[in-house]
Amino acid sequence: MFCPHCGQPVTDRATFCGSCGKPLVEGVHVERAGYHAGKELAAFWPRFGALLLDGLVVTLAAVPIAVVGFAVAFAMIPTDTDEVSTGAAALIIVTGIAAAGVGFGLLWRFHARGTSPGARAAHVRIVDRNGDPPGLGRGLGRLLVAAILSNQILYLGYLWAIWDREKRTWHDHLAGTWVVKDE
């Protein structure tokens, strides 16, 4: 028997495809504890490792932009006066916005696609209720809630995944996402 969604072979008694996680029989909605869309839920530590690695990737992408921009801006400042030129000040602001934009853009892309360099290394991915990637809108919402709510109260939003029955963080609950193991 083959999955009608992805074409991969599946066993005759399977209710979910092992490759794409989608139901094999229309109307079947069987969830076992610790599973979502036929995939095993990811534990806290792989998620934490993915978060650290993604932070490193974003930093490595944004820091060179900031360093070059700030170096050029500071080179524009005259040495014989304490005043900062308007051009240097504008370049510092633009560089900061560009570096932040690159970091935010990468994170948004990671959340929308449901995977990132850290997630791939930890063998996890973000899925919605149907087992699909979250998409741009849900990814943006998840990112903004993660950046604001889950971080602000002593990172309790992230730690929530340790004792949550579905291993979901606050931003997972609000965005309607789950983090599952990826084979």
C-alpha cells in the first residue's frame, strides 16, 4: 500500500503515513499520547539545542553586516571634533536596522518553513494541526510571540515544554503548532 499524499510505501494496518505524517484513511483522527499527526513529539533538550544553534546561525549572518556598517560609519566621523556627522549617524541607524532585519528575516523563514539549521541538526520540525509546515502567517505569529511572550517572563514560555503534556511552549499553544521528531 502507498500513501495517497506522498506516494511512500506504508503497512496495510497503518493509519498515518510514516513519511509525511498525514492520515491514510479520510476522517481518521487517531492521536496517541506523545504523538501529533503520527509523529513523535520532540522533547525539551533537542528543542533547546536547536534554539541555541539557530541563534548562532542568525548571529553569524547579522554580525558581519553590523561590523562593516559600523566600521564605515565610525570612519566617517571627523577626528578633530566631538561632533558626529549626519551621514555617519544615519549609516549607524541603517546598519542596525539592516542587521536586525537579516536576523528577523532568517528566523521568520525558519518558523514558516517549520525547519532550520538547528532543527535539522536536532532532527525536529515545526508542524501545524495537519502535520504541515506552519506557513508565513503562523510562522510570523509564532516568532513574534516567542520573541516577546515566551522570553519576557524568565523564559518560562520555553520551559513550559518540560511539563506540558504535549511538550508545547506558550508560543506553540498560541500559534497552533507542535514540534515533532523528524526522521
